[in-house]
Amino acid sequence: MQPKKPERRSGRLGSRRAKSQVKPRKDRYSPVPASASGSGCSLLITLPAIFIIWSIWSMIDGKKSGIIEPVYNERIYEELKRAWLSLDEGKVAYEPNREMTQGVPEEVRIRVSDDASVPLDLGIFREPAVVEQLKTSGSMSADLTAGKDDFEITRLSSSRQALVGPFTDWIWRVTPLKAGEHQLFLKVTAQIRLSNGDEEVRDVLAKDTVITVAANPSWAARGFFARNWQWLVGGPVTLAVVGGLIAYMRGVFSRRRRKDKPPIGFLGP
């Protein structure tokens, strides 16, 4: 008697069961999932970024708390002190006192030399000049200032100049605007360059001098008219004066015309 063959089921259900019974082959070396490799790379990138951010924050926080700044300031201070001691000893000549006239411009000059042994040729000054010693650098600045209502100052030389040659001059044209005694302020500055490229300045001379300004009535009158001509021309008083002059001239001309006109009619014997 032959054994019965198992019945073959047909349909979708049978095919699904057959597929489910097939087990996939397990390889000994399975590849790393893509998600796992991506997380490892992102971790390698994130750690240095976190370290850099932490370092920057530590530096900022250190400056706020005063840990780094004092060290930096101390180094800059020591370098400035060495640079100041290395500056050359020079001298400056200027006029401490001067008499001027209101509205008359004059030149004011100072002369600086980086060699204290060089004569400054003081004949260029109108009045006796004062010579003082001061520290000099390769490049220096000079400024002359005053009250805006006291003097009109025009610079004739550069504010900052290199000390080249036996001496260097700074020149200004100064016009007094008001009579009386007024002050001029002179400041001379040395430039100090640091090793990191920064530049610091130090005032080596700061002086004020009293200028006696004599009154000039004609210049004051011209200046007053130049500043207020539109009000003077269009003012009621001016209009009244001009109107009166026009009426007077018209009356003179009319009387002269009546006088010169010949009589009309017959003349007697």
C-alpha cells in the first residue's frame, strides 16, 4: 500500500506560510547600519565644536572677571615705559606772550627739534621766544586751540609731522575776533608705536598763553554790517530813511523844474 502524498494547498494563504517558513541566512560579518555610522561621525564633529565654544567662552569670562586683562595691561604698561625712556631728548621754541589787533591775522609758529644741541634759529619769532626741553618721537602732532568767539584759527601746516632735519615747524594763521585778553592753548603730542602695531600718544607739552587784543572799531563795524546786512537793509528804520531821502530828492527836482520853466502869456512893456 503506497503512502499518501501530502496535499498541496493552493491560494495566497499557502504561499504566505511558505514564505514565512523560509529563514534568511545569517552572515558571520554583518555590515554596520547606516544610522550607527552617521551618529559616530556627528559625535566626532560635535566634540571639537563643543571644546572650541567652551574655550571662547572661558576667554570672554576671564576678561570679564579680570583674570586675563591685568596681565595684558601689565605687559602693555612695561612696553610703554620702555618706549618712553627710549625717546630722544629734544626742545621746542614758542612765543609765550603776544599783542595782536582785532581783525588783523598773524602767523603763530612753534619749532621742535629732536636734538637738544641744535640751535633753533629764533629770528623767525616776532617777540622773544621761550625754549623748553621735551621728549620727542619720530612722528609728532601739535594743536593750537582757543574759544570759538575769541579767535579764528586756520592751520597752515599738517597736524602730524615727522621730525626730519634739524627742526620742524607748525604754523597757524590766527585772527582775533574780540578785543581784550584771551587765551590760546598749545599742545604737543608724541606718538609711541607698540610691538603689536598699536599706537599710543603722550602729551609732552601743554601750555596756555594770554593774548592782549587791541580794539579795531572800523573792522568791528565792517564785521557787524557783514553779519547783519540783510536785517539792516530790510529793517523798518532803513526803509523809512530811504523813503525820506527819495521824497526829499523828488521835491528838490520838482522845485528846480518850476523855477526854470518860462512863463505862459503876454509880457507887459
